[in-house]
Amino acid sequence: MEKSAPSDPELLSQWLGQQREAAFHSLVERYANLVHATARRTCGDDAMASEVSQLTFITLARKARSLTTCASLGGWLHTTSVMHAKNLVRKSRREERKRQLMQEAMETGPTHNSENIWKEMRPLLDEALEALSAKDREALILRFYRSLSIREIATTLGIATDAAQKRVERATERLRGKLARRGCQAGGSLEAAMLAGFASDTQAVVPSVSF
């Protein structure tokens, strides 16, 4: 009689209890096509789908102990791959929006080099931001750090789109004034400098945090 293939929980238990890498590889082989196809449908891009697949199986490895009672991992892997795919799509859109905002700011603003402005304002920025009201500070973080659109900012803050637009514009002007009083004349290059600067700073590797 032909021996049946190990079940998903059996493979997880073998990997966790006996440190059998082959058991985890068997799970990956069993569900790789499902995960990649799911991610591909959500992302519409093979390269992004491959990244989602890696993230999904990394998540499986991290949460394996809580999944040993699942009779089948297919549903969980499907849900997890959709989650990672949506997150990656949102990240890609934010990065594209940030590039567009930077381009628009550079085209409509003065020719002053935004990188030089950022170098000048960088040591002053956090103090200037803290000098703003909480509402103004949050609006600027959403706009320039998270690169949200005005509509998205309005939704996040629970206010009208017009109100969000005015809040961002008002907060930007107030920040410009705070920086000027600290000796940094950002002028019309402030928006481009903040977009470029935040993007540059966030490229640094964030240390992993364990709980």
C-alpha cells in the first residue's frame, strides 16, 4: 500500500520538533504555486509576486507554532499572501506618489537645490516640528513622510478634503516660519526638500525588534 504524504501539521511538527528543514521545504513546494498565483492576481506583477511569496513563507516560519493545529494551511497561506500583496501594492503606490510629488515640487518651486536645503534643515527639523501643534505636525507627517494624498489624509483624520488641504498648507507655512526663525530659509523648496529628505532617511536599515 502506497504511503500517504505527511499532513501539513505533521510537516510543521517535524520542522519544529526535529529541526528537519526538508519538512518545511515540503510545505513550500506544496503551496508555492498557490501563494505565487494569489499574489500575482493581486499585484499584477511577477517580481512583486515573488517578493510576496518570500514574505508569506517567512511569516509561516515565524508563526509555525501557532499553526500546528490547522488541518490544512492552504486557507491561511492564501489570506496571508493577499495581505502581503496588498501591503506591497500600497507601498509601491506610495513610493510612486512620492516620486511624483517630488517632481512636481521641483518643477514648480525655485531652483534652489533641495538636497542642500535638506542638509541645512535636517538638524532643525524635529525641533521645528515639535514646536507646531499636534494637528499640524500630524498633517505634515502624513503628507511628506507617508506621502498620502490629500484625500487619504482627509480619510485618516476624519475631516473634509478641503479642510485637509488647508491644514497641510497652513502647517507647511508654519513649519517654514519655524525653520526661518532658526536660521534656515527653505522658501519654496521646503516641500521638495522634505520629500527627498524623508525618503533618504527612511532608506536606512531599521533594526529588528523582538518582543
